[in-house]
Amino acid sequence: MDEITSQQVKGFKNDGFVVLRGFFDSTQVQELTSHLDGFVDRRVTELPHHHVFYELPGVKDSLKQIQHLDQHDATFHCLLHEGRLKRLSELLLEDQTIGRNLQYFNKPPLIGKATPPHQDGFYFMLDPPKALTMWIAVDRADENNGCVRYLPGSHRLGLRTHQRTSTLGFSQGIPDYPSPAERDHEITMTAEPGDLLVHDALTIHRAERNQSVASNRRSLGFIYYAKSAKEDEDAKRSYQQELKREMDKAVGA
């Protein structure tokens, strides 16, 4: 595949993540951003409330997360299920894949909270935990506005204990992370618009809060499961029901 080298594939397997700079060119980023802005302006108020998260309830400019964009828009559906990203997911997982979610993330200036350290596989509840997340930067992401931080090789050490957090949209985190040694080994991953970050479902990652005065930190996240991985349906249903109850309570439904 021309978009990724054999060395980058090897890096993904060894480190649990890989970065593909300029995966989307400037024209593609502009088109994607325009479509995303239009969707947010016109459609967000129509979406199920448990698919939409705000840092400040009811404050439009504090929008931080949208779940399942692919279920609400044909362009996003195609982006998840067809073309370059799906082919790349199958190459990296060495399996046929199923696109499970396309998410919008933002850390609004000054109020965008930190993302607790976690492994996506905890939420996925798969056996085996064979899945990955792709993260496309819409804005520049740096140390000031909350770029992603990875712990290389953590995907090879299994699933860590997670506990409930108070962060809306990221309800689970690793309570004993990071140790001093883990913090020393973290990789801070800055990104320009159009850069693609890909990480294994068991790779530990986190992000600091947005400390900037005016810079959003928007991105799109694409989740792919290997077809051979099986979901624990009962556990996932129970977790989602509990999450929905919490969301209903948060918005007064």
C-alpha cells in the first residue's frame, strides 16, 4: 500500500501506534472541515442527546464530542466504511475489519478538559481485543492545546485496570497511570491538519487540557474492529445502558 511503508507497519506492531503525516492533503482537509462545520451548524441539535457531549451543558461553543457521525450523514458513512481508511485498517490488523464508529472530538479553548489515560479496548469489550483507532487532525494539535500522548509498547502488556472518571465522554481511566517511568517514556504526538494517527486498541494514551486562548483542537476518530474479534454483548449492553442513564441525568431527561 503506497500510503504506508513496511517500516511504518513494523513500527505500528512494535510501538502500538504509527503516524502518517499529510495523509489528507490541504484540499481534502479543507473539504472535510467545511463538511464538518456544516454538519455541526445544522444537525447537532437533531441528534440523540446521548451522542452529543458538551463541556458546558447547552453552550454551543463548548461542544466536545459527537458519537456515530456515520449514522447521521452519508459522507461520514462512506469515509468510515469505504476507501483508504478501511483498507489501511485491514492491512494493519491483518484481517477483514468492521467500521464501528466515527467520532468528532474537540477541546475548546481554555475549557477543554484533559482526556484521562485509557485503553480503547476497555470500552470495546472484544475477545481477542483486536481493533484499532484512527485519529485525523482537523486543527493543529500541540502541547498547548492537548495533543495525544502515547506509551510505546503498552499494547503488548495487556489490559490495565480501569475505573470510573468524572470526565464526560471518557467515563473510564487507568487510575495508577502514569508512574514516573511511564511518564518518562511517553511520546508527545503533535499533529498538523490532515495528519493521521493510528493506535492499537490496547495502547495507553491520554491528552492534556486545552490551555490555549483561541485554538480549538478538533479531530475525527475512526474505530475498526477485526472481523475475527467477538464482542461480549451482555457486558457492552450493560455498560451502554449505564452510560445512557448518566447522560439522561446530565441533561435532565
